[in-house]
Amino acid sequence: MPIYIRVVDGRSVYFRCRTNLEVRSDMWDEKNEKVKARVVCPDEERKKIDGEIDKLRAYVRKAYNEDKEKGKVEKGWLEKI
């Protein structure tokens, strides 16, 4: 199952984009947006996937805030970064 990243800012901004990360659907915790803690999954794999998600989330948040200040947030923004 591919992992998507989403950016929502009020009612006017909604971006969604597929990442290069994938996880089995039975391993994914939708509420916490991480690999389930109690699923049979090696700790290394869980930490790697969760770490990549955290890095991507931080990068997108920083890029969005910077581009929002510059007025560069428009349709297709998330796919461009």
C-alpha cells in the first residue's frame, strides 16, 4: 500500500501526493499515521519507515511555510517540491 502525504491549511488549501514509501495495509495505523506498534514487524523496519515519514513531514511543513510566505503555493505545489 503506498503512503500518501497530505497538506491541509483551512478550507482553501488541500494537496495530496503519493510518496515513494510503501507498507502493508495490515501494518498501517491510520489514526497515528505510523506503522502499528503491535504488528509483527522488525523494529528496524518500523523505525526506518516511521523515521522517513517524520523527515518527509518536517521537510514538507518547512517548504510549505516558506513558500506560503512568498505566495508560491498553488495547484500542483506538493508535486513540485
